[in-house]
Amino acid sequence: MIEPSTDDRTTSQPCILVVEDDFLVRMVTVDALEDMGCRVAEAGSATEAVAKVDDGCANIAAAVIDVGLPDRKGDALAAELRAMCEGLPIVIVSGYGEAELAPQLAADAMVRLLGKPYQSNELAASLQSLGVAVSPD
């Protein structure tokens, strides 16, 4: 099991895993995170995200996951990543309500739900509330 260190979350350039199947939404999210001083690992599917974590991206400070992925639901991916990276901060972005989250994630202190559409300052606030050092625009 990979455990991101606290140092990875609080460094000046944390690495954020963005899992979003819509290319334009992913591009805007990546740009916003880079503007916040983050490094970004991108994935267009849950399978791609798991492969990135398996490929040694042990320094992931947090994950931003779309709930509607083509190969499985974002909350299922979040649970899988949580099993791989204990304590990983996760922001799940969704156009749906909190009722769409699996109960174990809704109660998880290291998970935030962010409704779409969202502003970059809202994403920054969600990450900061999880202890991830980002610099809002």
C-alpha cells in the first residue's frame, strides 16, 4: 500500500491526480491547478488513474475525481485509490448531489464533494480543507 507523506501534501508543488473523461473539463482543471502551483498527473479513465498510481506516482498529494467516468463510477475509483493510498485526500466533482456518493465516502473526513460547475477558488478551498498546500488565484 502506498501512503503519501504529509510532506508531499504540503510542499510548494504538490502533485494532484486529475481523473476526468471530458478533455475540455480536464484541461481547464489542469490549468487551474498549475496556476495554483501544483504539478498534475492526468487520467481520462479510472483504469488510467489506477495505472498511474501503480506506475509509482507515490507522491500524489491528492486526487480530483469526476463521478461520471466511462469505465466505473468515480466513487468506486475513490474507494480503490483509498485502498492503495491510505489517507489520500480526494475531491469528487459531480453534477449530482451528495446522495450519489457511496456512504463510506460521504462519511470520510478526507473526501470532499465539489459540485459542477465550480470555480478554481472553490477547488482550491476544497484542497486546502484537506490539508493540501495550494495557492489560490
